[in-house]
Amino acid sequence: MFLKDYWYVAAWSDELGKSPLAVTMLKQPIVLFRSADGTPVALEDRCIHRRAPLSIGNVVGDDIQCAYHGLVFDAGGKCVKIPGQEQIPRNAFVRSYPVVERHGCVWVWMGERERADPAGIPNFQWLDKAGWSVTKRHANIRCEYRLIIDNLLDLSHLAFVHSSTVGQSQVADIADVKTERRRNSVRVTRWTLNVPPARTYLQFGGYTGNIDRWQISEFSPPSSFIIDNGSAASGTGAPEGKPGEQRWGFIVCHGITPETETTTNYFWALAHEAFTEDLAAIEEFHRQSQHVIGEDIAVFIAQQRIIDLDPDAPTVDIRYDAGPLQARRVIDQLLAAQSAGERAAS
Amino acid sequence: MFLKDYWYVAAWSDELGKSPLAVTMLKQPIVLFRSADGTPVALEDRCIHRRAPLSIGNVVGDDIQCAYHGLVFDAGGKCVKIPGQEQIPRNAFVRSYPVVERHGCVWVWMGERERADPAGIPNFQWLDKAGWSVTKRHANIRCEYRLIIDNLLDLSHLAFVHSSTVGQSQVADIADVKTERRRNSVRVTRWTLNVPPARTYLQFGGYTGNIDRWQISEFSPPSSFIIDNGSAASGTGAPEGKPGEQRWGFIVCHGITPETETTTNYFWALAHEAFTEDLAAIEEFHRQSQHVIGEDIAVFIAQQRIIDLDPDAPTVDIRYDAGPLQARRVIDQLLAAQSAGERAAS
Amino acid sequence: MFLKDYWYVAAWSDELGKSPLAVTMLKQPIVLFRSADGTPVALEDRCIHRRAPLSIGNVVGDDIQCAYHGLVFDAGGKCVKIPGQEQIPRNAFVRSYPVVERHGCVWVWMGERERADPAGIPNFQWLDKAGWSVTKRHANIRCEYRLIIDNLLDLSHLAFVHSSTVGQSQVADIADVKTERRRNSVRVTRWTLNVPPARTYLQFGGYTGNIDRWQISEFSPPSSFIIDNGSAASGTGAPEGKPGEQRWGFIVCHGITPETETTTNYFWALAHEAFTEDLAAIEEFHRQSQHVIGEDIAVFIAQQRIIDLDPDAPTVDIRYDAGPLQARRVIDQLLAAQSAGERAAS
């Protein structure tokens, strides 16, 4: 079961060009395309006639034409042309989905149209901010989407999974971790004080002494994250709320879109203010940082393989699971409310 | 559920050489081989001893010998030798299937042997007709076999799927389509009058002016087709039953053999009278025409993927579906009769 | 259902080096690793925390550390460290399996620890015997493990599957076969007297005349075999228990470890006393002999494909099945006893 009344990342803006793009979200086949003025459209990717996917068809003006028998559907999903006949049956339509393109992301609303409020879209403002460097990535992963949520709310794993770049043992051993649950979101703040910089921080932050580093991971249901990774010279006041000296860091925005119960489209983007004029260095920083997520993905796939062998094997929680457990609770409560609403409506 | 008391194409004659050939028809493993005089034999491809497929064995005279422990079966499926013992148990046999080789096709009867009447074999007479050019193809496709039937009874799809070769928009827009149901067969006749020739017709038909073109698709259950694709100079009487001038066209014979519920072995052959002495031109015509079916296959696979996601998604029929719907009705009625017969027999 | 209270081959000794090795036995994920002094350890390959496989982690001294959040488990499966917290929950452990390394094999006990008696380990003494040549192989095969047992207790198949090397028709046609069932083991002795040597025997046995050959296949449940393949110059007394002249042969030890109901890890090793100083000849003999099992594996995969199509298709037994049928009976009786024991215990 998935949370429906939410905006999910369907694609990065630059993944959606002139051709239709097939995506599967929450087990539903969806075709994305741009109408003549570039506005993104999301329709059910299943011609109402003989169920060919519209995504193998062609965009014609603001409409999309099925590749098989030429039926044409407008951006609202209404069939507006059937070759060889004048009359168009009333039930000749496909579902259309509300779409908003914002900060370089194409967001699709998977619930009831009348409840689609763009105010609920996660604020990935850094992804098109003037002067910021941004790289975006997208992977289709054989894992349940909640494994990724677990990962991003317990960043102690940097000490092990990412020990060669952004991680260091102190992030797990001596960090001060605070978990806050607001009504529906969860924030985990992790401070690691007075430690030598990890390799990436040393290489690009230009530190010569110890640093204070923080990771603030903000989860919004169903599955988006904004993670602020920062650092400053140790003892210059960052933990007390001052800017701190030699401040260096980056933001990562994550959109996690379930494809099926056991596959997920994972979108993530790295963004930071310019910290050097050395473009090769920035490129190397991005390469190194994006590599980090590849290390995580290998873990997700491995976990899912083990889970599939025995989905009911017991688990034990540890102290750092406070954040992940809160997020699971949020999702479970929202799913229960969704089911109750559906029962009431039927 | 499949129709059983029918002849299905198991292989093209030239696919069956000296070695045993494994095929799966209606979910049943079958081994084809030729006895010493070349007569095709079809047996259950499962040694009665330890269930090794006989198709990995060897033809010995008129018999086939299992590769594993050397049991020998004759063309009737009877075990005639068990190495190391004299006596052969009475139940040591595998099912044998009636086979007829005709017009370059190996037809296998999938029902009760006593009802196997070769008169029911579709008449693919063009495939070995003197002076005709023929090419045959065979593809294993991940789709339910009825998707191919839909395709071949609504040739308006040429306007979209095959627009670069044999198709043109008028085939869908202005065609005059007549559907005739005989007792068990369905014929769809489509005339498109006074139109410029589509690319293939222009290139090989040698037309300089408009043409009248016809497509006559004849379906016989469970799943064979003879399609007459013809054309003549417009206004020379073809629609009225005269030969027409500058007449040009070709026949395609299709045999569609379900392998499982969602996979199909699709056999099709292009045949035509010689229309030029330029062999390279004929070769190019065949290449172009066979490519057409590849375009269809891409659609079948795409449809099946979407159907698998939600087999119960609704569909809407259009005017051109009269033929496909009649064929489905024929199949459904025959399946119902088959079930009734099986219930009565048990 | 699998037999549990038994030792199974988990790996050849030389497959288990310094890195953790993931294996799946009886559907259970297991990680093998060596503690600091080289002793093999077998643990459940599923971190109790978030179910990452421990096999993607690292060996640290005598322990293994999870790659994800750094939990450390000792050789007994007890969690001995959780980064970031002092206290370790009592239920933070993974299953540990008794392991014995003997004669170049790593044996894992899949049942209750208290019943693990190393005296029950099959005696593969030839695999590390001074002066013997040994090669070991291991394949993961898509077949049910009992298909391999059938194969090794009816060596008449050499006449067909291995006719180009160790087989000859007489092994099936004229062999004298005796099947003995002891309490739980089954021995099939096959003598083929006064026959020309099969290719491999001719090439490496150096025979100039006929031979007497024997194959003694000894099965111990659940799934191990010691097969003595021997020969001697015909008429020199081998069948009567004398050594025989020009004696030549080899031993093959087999360990067959079910991975799932339809996949199996198959371990086999060829061993023989030196019969020549020509190392290239010995190498060629091993190459030829190991190739033989590849021929069997092709049959297993083919059988399983046919079985999957219709698991209930009938079979017929032949005379040579006495051995395989006894082995099946042994396994079925032991499985029934195991189930009865489990019911009594619950």
C-alpha cells in the first residue's frame, strides 16, 4: 500500500525532453510529455482502446497520439480523435494526473485531483538557485522504498558505508543526535564536534585543524528529504548557532518514488554554493559525492535480497534508529488514516 | 485455456532438419524430428523414465533415443528399448501428436487423435507455389496470442505502426471496411480508393498515379490468417471485381501458436508472384515487408507489459474493432463448447 | 522440506579465503569467514539490525562487522559492539552454525547444535591424501538436488551421456548391478566384465586388451557420494576380489547442497593415485573427467525445465532404478522421522 495524496518526483526536468517518457509510479504506468509550450503533462500510459502504452506514441501539438491505431488524447486525458470515426465514446479517456514543474523537478500528484495542492511540494529551492552548483542523479533500484528512508534518517552509516569519503568513525561513535518529530515530518540533527575533517571535508573544505560538523536530515512524507551537511572550524561557534568560521558544506535533496512494492526510482541532487573557482575541483567533489549514493544503493539491493529470503525475520533497533522509527510511525499513521478515509468513502 | 482440437503451426519445414527440435505448444513440451524417410514426428518432449527432454537425445532410424539412459521411443511414442532389460513396461510411452507437413509448414494437432482431420489445415497454398517468391519468419514473443489476432483483423494500424512502408493515413481515415462472419471464420475486407501509393507500393508496384488498394484478412480459428494485400491503378475496376490494371500485391500467411498464456510463437510468410527480374529489388521488398512485422511485435510486447500491470483495466472499442470482436466471439464460443464437451465426457 | 540434522558441504576450503563468503544453504543465507587463526566460522548472513548481509562487511580479528552501521558479531553470533551505544540488547545476535573443516571441505551443520557430531561427516579422505592428485569443482545449478542423487546411483547413464569419454554401451547393456541398502546408506556396485576400454580408460589406463571395470557408488544421506571407478586387465581376478593386473581408476567425492527447492550447489572432486609422471597427461585426464560432470549438469537443467512445466507428470521406473529408489526411500523416511520429531517437540 502506498500513500496516495502526495506529490512524488516523476522525473528531473531535464529527463523530460521532446519525446514521451514512460514512468511507473506506485504501480501505475504513466506517460510524461511536454505540450507545445513546454508544460509537462502526465497521463495514464495505457491507451483506452487496446492498452498500448501511449509512451511509444507521438506528441502532436498539445496532445499525444497512440502509436497503434492513432487515437489522440489531450492533456486532460480526453480522447479527441479516433481515426475512421466521427463519434468519440464518452468513456474514451485515460486518467490524467496533476503535474507541477518546480526547481528542476517534475512532481506528479498520485491522489484525488481536488486535493492536489502545490503548496505541499517539498521546497527543493537549492536546485535552481543562482550561483549554486547542482548535479542530479536518478537510479532504478530493486528495493522497497522505505529502506532508503531508514538510510537517510540515520547518517551514522557514513562511518561505515562511506568511510573513504564523507564518513569518519566519530560520526557513529561520538555524535550528538537529536530527533524531532513535528506533526508529520521528522528531523534528525547530528553534531560531531572537534574532529579531524573526513577526506572529502579536508580535500574541499580547506581545513587545517579540527572541525565541527553537522548533518540535518529533514524527512517529509511520503518520501522526500532535504539534508544539510555542514561544517566549520572547531570552536568558532557553529553549534551555538553562530555562522562559524571556514564554513563549508552542501545540501542534498532526495525524492524517493516507489515503482512497485520492491522497486524504487530514487532521485537525488547535490547542491552547494561555489567554494572555489577551480572547476575541476568542483567536478571532482561532485563525482566523489555522487559516488557515495552508489555505495548506499549496493546496500539497499543487498538488504532487499536478504529480506526477500525471509520477510519476517526479526530485527533489533539501536539508539540511532529513533529517526527512522519516527518516520515509519508517520507513514504507518498516514496509511491508516488513508485506509480509514477510503472505507468511509465507500 | 486454449482451443485443443486444432492444427497449429509447430515449425516451418526448413526449421526441422536432422536434429530433434524442441517446441512448446499450449504449454506442452513437444519434440519434433524426422524419421528416416523425412516424415515429421511429434512426441511429448519428456522421457517417461526421468523426464529428461527427448529433444536433447538422438534420432536413430525412425526412433528417438533419450540422451540420459538410452530409452528409445518409436514414432508412435511407444518405448521400444530400455538398455539393460528385456521387458518394457506397458505404461512406458509418451504422447504422440498427429503431424502433417504441408506447403512448407509442420502442423501439429493438439486435440484428441481420432478427431484429427487434415482437411482442417489452413490452406497456405502460396508458400510452395511454382514461380512465387516466399520468405518465412518466426519469432517467440512475450505476449498473449490474441493480441496478434486483434492486430491482423484491424489493418487500420498500418496508418500508424507502418507509416514508413506499407501504411498511409487514408487506410485508417477513409477506408471502406466490411466485416463478414461465416460460421467460424471472420473476413475483414478493407478498400482504400483513389489514393497515392504508400512508399512500398510506389517503390515496387511501379505506379505513377493513384491506386485503389485492398486488404482482405481471413481469420480461421484458432489463430491462422491469410491476408491478401492488393492494389491496382485507380479507376480500372478492381473494386468492382475486375482484375484492374497494373495490379500489384502480395499474400501473407500467419500461424500463431500459443506457447504459454503470455508467450507465443508467431510464424508468418510473405509470398508473391514475380513482379520484376531485379532480384535485389525483390530482396529489398522482402526485407522491407518483414521489417513491418517487427514493428508490430514491438507493440505486442508493449501491450502485454501494460496488461500485466493491471489485467482488468477497462477498454473501449472503436468502429474498426468489428473484425477483432467477431474473432474473439468465435474463440470464446468455441472455448465454451470445448469446456461443455469436456464436462459431458467426464 | 530438507533434512536438517546433517553436515552439508558449504564450500571447498580454498574457496574460503580472507574475505567473507556468502552462501545459501537450505534456503538460509549464511556467511562463512575465517577467524584470525584460520578457523572457519558460519553465521546467519543477516544483520539483526536492518538485515544487511554480513557478507558485504569486514572480518575484524575473530569477528565480523556489518558494512552498514558497524555492528560487530563474534564467532558465536553474539553482537559484541553497536557503535554509538554502550548497551547491547540481549536479542542482538545472529544464528551461528557448527562448522568443521576436514579433507579440504568446509562442512556446516544445518540442524540443532547439540546434535552436531563430527563423526557423521562423510569421509572424503582421498582429497588430501599424500601422493594423490586432486581437482575440485563447484557449480550452482538450476535443479532440485535429488536429480543429482538419481544420476549418481544409476551409472548406466555413462553409456549415453558420457559416451565420448568414460562411457561405453556395455555399461548399460551387460553390466552386473547389485544394490545394497544398509540402515541409511545405499551402495550400488556395477561390474562390466571383459569389455574393450572406454576412451578415457584406454588413453590413461594404458590397456592393450579387454578390461573388467567397476563402479561402486556409495550414497550417504542427505546427499554425499563416494564413487570408486576402477578397472583391471580382464581375467586377472578383480571381480573375485583380487587386486587385478594393470589396475587403474579414480575416486570421485560428491557433496550436493540444496540452495532452494529448485537450485543446488554441487561440489565434486576427482582424486587418484599418480599413474604417470607425465604431468600434461594427468592434466588432460582431469580436464576430460571434469568435463563429464558438465554433461550431467546439462541434463539436470533440462530435466528441471521439463519438471517445472508439469511437476505431476507420471514416470516409469526401470531395472537400474533400484539404487535411486532406495535412496529416495531413505530420504523420505528420514524426512518423515524429522517431521514426527518436530511435531513431538512442539
